Amino acid sequence: MSDAERALSALLALMARLRDPQRGCPWDREQTFSSIAPYTIEEAYEVADAIERGEHQQLRDELGDLLFQVVFHARMAEERGWFDFAAVATAIHDKLVRRHPHVFAGASPTPEELVRVWEEQKAQERAESAASRPAAEGTVLAGVPRALPALVRAAKLGRRAARVGFDWPDAQQVRAKVLEELHEMDAALAAATDAGGVAEELGDLLFSIVNWSRHLKLDAEAALRAANAKFERRFARMESLARARGLDLKGLSAAEWDAMWREAKLNRT
């Protein structure tokens, strides 16, 4: 048995011990799929954060936390007689073999053909899955997880709809849609009828911006993450400037904030 096999077996045994009805941990025993799901999402984000920060040791730890989430869900499913961890591993193994015929069937496709084969295989898998669901669930957009970050989900919905021809012909026309939604947002604000109407128009505006980024072949989620990081760096620079000059941030006027922001931008960070 390899080190990886021994480590995984030990982790699976540990999970079973934690969930043991008589000898397990009270907190672990009372958890459900719904109560654990937020932790699973959080751990995935922490993996992404460790990657973005380039913290290799932290990445190892975060990957372990994420793996534990998979083991946790698989254990709860096994207790209900649905499937076990081995079935989870086998399912992803078989799926990856199906989606890589160029590796396991000796073909030599181009990168463009690889994308086409991958998407065709995914479409076939979705169709097979939809056949076993109620008719209302077997739509083109079925299977896009609702728990995804809103920007990521908007992009996936747009890509899925585009596969059947529901899309803008080019980025310029999506830009026009963005401007249209911005005007509708302005109109909703001017009408000042209810917050719900303004929120709806804001959602439409954000959705159109995500699809604009999709047509520009940019990742809206990654772009916003980069903007967040840039804002953090520049704000920290403003704080540093204020401390060096003995200024109280809360006492700064709008003009002083603007001047500090412009100075922080000059730092090119």
C-alpha cells in the first residue's frame, strides 16, 4: 500500500470514528449535508486564496481541509446507503477517462477539437442525467449549481444558453446591452418607487456586465478579485500616508480622501 493509500484509509477511518453513534464527536454526529455545505464552499475559497497568495504550505493545509469536506459528505451518504467514498472516486475516475479519449484511445486532436469533445461529452452526460429527472428539471440550464458565486454562475448560465444559440453576436452588442441596463438603472433610481425595483435593475446590469466579459474572453470573477486586491493595496497605502503625516482617517474631508487616493494610485500598486 502506498503512502497516499495509507493516508486516505486513515482519514476515512477517522471520519467513521467521528460519526460513530456511540463513541463519536457530538458536533460531527449532528451535522447534515445542509449544515456542512457552507463549510465546503468556504474551504474551496480558502484553497483559491492560498493559490493566489502563493503560500505553498498553506495550500497543502487548505487542500486537506477541502478533502475532509469530501470525506465528510461521502460518509454521511454511506450512512444513508446512497454511496460511499469509493463510489465517488470511481465516478470521477470514469468521467475523466471518458472526457480524455485523446489520452486513453490514442487519438491526437487539436486543442480546439479537445474543447469540442469535452463539451460534447459534458452535454451527453447532462442529457443522460436529465432523462432521469422530472421534465421541468431537464432544461438547458439545469445543473448549474445555485451555490456558485453569483458572477461565476451568471457566466456559466450565459455560456450554457449560448450553446443553443441564445446569445449576442459579438462583444459590441453586449456593450450596448450594458448601456441599456445602465439607463434602466438610472430610470429606476429617478422613479424612486421601491428598493426592490432598483435591486432588480442592478442585477440586470451586473448580469449584462458578466456576459460582456464572457464575450471579451475575460473571467469576471477573476477581474473583480483583482480589483478587490488592488483596492486593498491602495487603501493600505493611504493608511500608511495618513499615519506618516499624523492624520486621523475619520477626520479627513472628501477632498482630502480624494487627494490621498490619487497619491496612492501614483504608487502603481
